[in-house]
Amino acid sequence: MLDACAELVDEVGYEGLTTTLLAERAEVAIGSVYQFFPDKRAIVQALTLRTMESYLQRLDERFASDDLTHWWDGVDAAIDEYISMHRTVPGFRTLHFGDVVDMHLLDEQRDNNGVIADQLARLLTERFGLADVPELRFNLEVAVEASDALIKLAFRRRAEGDERLLAEAKALIREYLYRQVDARTEAQSA
């Protein structure tokens, strides 16, 4: 049902998605849909959680590789995976991490991008030994919000993503985080 939901969201958007359409696409009785999900929001939430898990798994795999030698390589990998999911994962371009439905879809206390920033902080502190301080999480939240907005714009401009805008987004985020994180690291070392 989640695969059918992803396809439908790409075709008709969140607003056009109905449980009836989902049942038809998944070739199940409408009662089967309601057996697992009380409404379309719950279906989309389950799809979003699956997508989030996939994103984090992809990041874990990238962070476990030897290709990443510095923390900013990890940031680049996080952005690259986000762009790749826009291009390859059904439903992702429309739903992202659920912000279309609810800014608190992944966590009642934090907005969706805040959850992503927390996960990225976890990966960066584990892999590269960055200090897990509130400033890092704040800086990553700013970076996630900015990159999210610019990547969405790139995909609104071109179906495959405006490469020039995507490159600018990566450069902007890298420069911002470099100034924040390396400046803090250098200050702590002094």
C-alpha cells in the first residue's frame, strides 16, 4: 500500500490522494486500507517514516565508507542523498519528509527538518568527533532549512533539478557550516 501511495502522491499530489484511490491502486479492498490506516494522513505518515529510515540508512552506509575524510564530506553526502531521493524515490519530491502534511509529522516536539538536523548531528559527531553541542544542532538546523528550500526550488525549476542551483546550494551550505563549525573547533583548540 505504501508503494501505491508513493506513486499516487507523485501523480495527484497529497490533496488529490484519497483512500479510495489508494485501495484501487494497491488492488485491495477499502476495508484493508482502514485495517492498517485510519486516514490518508496516517498512510502518508507511514510512507514518510519509511522514507526517513531509508534516508538515514543511506547516510549510515555513506558515513561508514572510507570516502569521507572530513566532516564537510559528510554534509555533502547528506545533501547528495537528499537530491538523489528527489530524483529516484517515488513520492519523495512531493512529500519530502512530511512537511506537506504536517511540520511535526516525524516528532511532536520538533519540526521535520529539526529531526533531520538531529540525525545529521548524530552522524557527524559519531563519525568525525565533532562536539555534540547545542550550537552544532542549531547550525545544522539552519543548514537543513536553507538546503531544503534551495533544493525544492531547483526541482520546481527543472524536473531533474537545476544543476546550477543545486551546486550553489551545496556551496552555500558548506561555506556556512565551515565558518560556524570550524571557527568553533579552532576556538576550542586555542
